[in-house]
Amino acid sequence: MMRERTVNKHQVLQSVEEATLSRDPERIRATLARRTESEATPEEALEALTRGMERARTLFQDRRLPLPELLLTLDVFREGLGLLKPLLHGKTRPKRGASIVIGVVEGDVHDLGKNIIAAILEMSGYRVRDLGKDVKRDAFLEAVREERARILAISSMMSTPLDNMRELIAWARKLSPAMGVLVGGAALDQTLAVKLGADGYAADAGTVVGEVGRLLGRRPRAADARPG
Amino acid sequence: METDPARLRPGMHPWGGLPMLNVLKIYESLRRGRIPPIREIPEPLLDAVATLGHLRGRVTPLTSLERVLTAFRHKEPDRVPVTPVLCAGARQIAGIPFPEYAQDARRSAEVFSAGFEFVGGDLVILMLDLSVEAADLGQKMVFPEDSTPRPDYTNPRIRDVPEYRKLGPVELSRAPRMQMFLELCRLMVQRVGFRAVVTGFAFGPLGVLGMMRGAERLFKDCVHYPAEVMAACETVTSVLIEFVEAQCDTGVPAVALDTLYASGNGLSKELWEKIEGPFVRELSRAIKRKGALVGVHNCGHDLYFDAQIRTMEPEVISFAHLPDDCRTPGEMKERYGDRVTLLGYVPTPLLVHGTPQQVMDACRKQIDDLARDGGYVLAPGCEYPPNIPLTNAFALVKAAERHG
């Protein structure tokens, strides 16, 4: 009987992982409902959910998963996370001890890339506060203060708000000198990130986790590593 | 059996592929000081003109028109043609605020004229913003003082899936932003005359829907509700066909179609060909029926050159990144260089942060990679960033003159 339940647990966790990739919210709901019939804990289910999302991210990075499918997988991940959170009693995934404030700078309303990055960072265990798009400087600074953020992640698809980005970075530096500032978006590249005063540049969803890790590990700043 | 004239190569007779010269149309255009519809000119004649341009270009400078036509026929002109794609950025020369530039055809024409007269270039690409069509289809807009117009995404025109089928067409005569753009085309064709090639512009139907629904929701809808999205594409395309035909009637010899979502930033290749492909094919045919050339603009990553060529058979592709099936510029030139004219692809971030020398060095590298045998126009990968100094626009033009 014990053996049967163990097998069942593995099957359920495998189903959770596969359901995440199915892009079907109904399926993840049904699969997570079956969890209680097994010995799988909510924490283990969350790990399985995260593994599924990580597989999707890798597939996207390797160009084997198109953007719309990644977005649908993120929806399933969020659905699963929402179902599991009440069962975790605050014991969510192992935190990396860092909070991240993220948003699109004032003057730009393109938030698709930012939404993906926010979800991936959350999936990776960071505490993410997403301020949305067209966010004013003071709203960013207030959130940084409230969250004691270790990373400020800001984006812009357009070149027109770059002055806003530069100004925000300067103010954020004054407010929290030890905080890392990460930038991204179609208007930017590595060199421009440095010139705007950022510590890091994430070209896409594939590089953002590594770049955040680098900033938190206090490895050399983008500015120190690559002369502008 | 009737042959669709749009499927014919330029200047071929619809009955049997014989060269045909529509003398009246060409005469009428010339009489009005416009570049004639290029597809009305027989291919052998175009090739002869290009060959002449190629030979004459070795000893004496060509005009912009000669240079562009020679390059488009895949022959090397005197130097590489260039366009800084200077749109809203030229407001700085004319001192015109964004909202006026975006809403008043005369002010907008002042901006584009200033860019052309002051900075130069062989092509003038009339790209106003990406919301022209969506605004006339009912999308509420925001006209910021310091940026190009954008949809008010707090108030999307398409709020949920059933609204795709409820989207109605708009009469072109009652479409203020499109009418304004047509007036801009007329004014610029008049002002530029034979001195450069002025091109029109339209956002593809999926792009227009993205402006009314939001890209993220649209992408998901394309997967779950393709029939609904395609129904709306059909409505939008009916409006766009009238719009691009009217652009051709203003005298622009080419119209660019923006198909942003045919890239890694949008749909999968298969899904794009299924959903937007049939509609942009119709748009391309409408432009060709008017005798104009078709350009494609796509500043996405890993864009689908092959799928876009299959569906639209464009003469020119403007791009910011390499296509999904090429790893190097050389490979791109090898694979596509004899099929389309490549227009690009100086990175816009470099224009923001680079020195003029760095920009010129990047241009030189691209010219070395892509200019061989014609079929190349030096340009930024997208619109020149509107709020930065124009120094690097000059550097771009200078690079073509010096290294082209």
C-alpha cells in the first residue's frame, strides 16, 4: 500500500510538471486537486510546477517555444501558484533572500517583456513587486523603500523615455546605494545600460536570472566589467 | 482566364508575359512631377536603366532616384543608397511639438521635409506612428508632449474575445488620422518630387489589432481563438486595402507594410502564416495592382524572411536583426540578397549612445557585408530615435557617402 502511494506521488508530481507545460489552466487545477490523494506535499507540488515553468523558459530560450505559448505557460504557472499559496502557510519556495521591484518607466506602456521577466524572477524564488507600466519615478522610489529592494529592474521598449530612466537610476542610487539596478528593453544594449548608470543589462528572459544572480553576488558591475 | 496583375512581375503583360508599357500612366505621373508607378515599367527597361546607372555611377554621381532604382534592381550604384529613417526626430529641426507632428499634416510635412533637406538621404520613409489605423478604428489615443502617440491601454477597443467579430470597418473618407497621413503623402510627394523616393506605410492587420487589444492578450487569443482574430483581421484588412491604395494614388512609388509579429517577438512562423499571412498577401497585391513597390518593415528579433517573402513577395525588407534562419550578415546576403533589397540595420541603441565615428564604423562594416551586387540600402534598423541629437543621422548619411 505504501509503495503504491509513493508511486502515485511521483506520478502526480510528474503530472503537475507536464500540466504546467500543457498551457491548460483546467488541467493544472485538476492535477493539483489530485495531489491530496497522494503523499505529495504542497511544497513538492510547487517544486514540480516550477520545474515545468523552467522547462518552458529553457525551450523559449532555445527558440523551441514561441512567445504566445510561453505566455500561456506563465498563466498556468500563476494559476497553480495561486492554488498552492494558501496551503504553504507562508513557507513558499526557498527564498533567495532578495526582493525585486520591477516596472516599465514613465513614458512607455509596453509591458509584455516586463511581465515575462517578472514571472520568471518570481518563479526563480525572488520576491517580486511588479509596479506595472508607465510608472512614475516616485512610485518606484517608494516601492524600493518599502520593500528594501535589493534589485530595481526597469525596462523601456522605446527610446523616448530614456531620460526618465537615467533620472530614476540616479535617484535610486541616492536612496539605496547598495541596490543593484538592472535594465532591459528593445531601446537598450549593454553599453547604453552602462551609460545610463545601471549595474546590469538583461537582454531577454534567458539571461535575466543569471544577471540578477550576478548583481546579488556582488560580482563586478556592468560598468566595471565592460568599459563603455 | 484572367491573370491577377499583382502576381505579375513589374511591367509584364497580363496575357502572356510580354513587356508592356503603360505610357499614359507613366506620362501622367511625369507630367505631375511624380515618380511613375515602377511596376508599370517593363522589367527589361528597368534593368537597362539600372545597368546604365551602374555604368554611369562609376564615373559620375547618380541622382538619388537613379541610385535607389539601380540598387533595387540588384546592381551596384555609384554608392550605397541611404536613409536615416528620420521621422519624428526631425521635429527638432523644425521646432514642432509631438502632438502637432502627429495630428496636422502640414506640420508633419514640415518635419519630414526638414529631415530630408537638412540631413539628406535617398529615401524618405513616411512612418508617422503605429496607431494611425487603430485610432480610426475606434481606439482611444494619448498624444504625449514628449513622445509619439500611443493607444490608451486603460481603454482598449477590443476588451474581450467576442469583440473581435463586432469590430466594424471604417470609411476611409471618415478616418481622420488616415486622411491626415494621406495628405502627408501628397505633400511630401510634391515637395520631394524626383529628388528622392518617398514611401508610404501601413501597420499590418495583426499589429493594428495589437494596438486595440494589447499584444499579450492578442498573442494568447491567436492560440486559443484564431478564427475570431482572423475575422477581425479581415475587417481591418478591408480598411487597410483602401488605405494603401489611396497612398499609392498620392504618388508614392512604394508602400511599406509593418509585420512585426512575423518574428520571434510575435507568433510562431506557422501561426503567423495562418493568421496574418493571407491578409498581408492581399495588401501586397493591392499595392502591386497600383503599380507600386512593396516594402516590409519588421524590427523584431529572429524575423521570418522566408515566410514574409512567400506571402508578400516584397521588393524590399527593412529589418533590425538577422532573420531566424541566418547566423551572420553574410549568410543573409547569400540566402536572400538576390531576392529582396535589404534595408538596414544599424542598431538604434548605437545611434543613442555611439559617437559619430562609432556609427560610421558600424555602417562601414554593414556596407562591407551587404552592399556587394546592389540590393542594399544603408539605414537604421528602425525609426531614428526621436529625442536624441541628430548628429548620428548625419554620420549615417556621411558613412554612405564616404564608404558606400
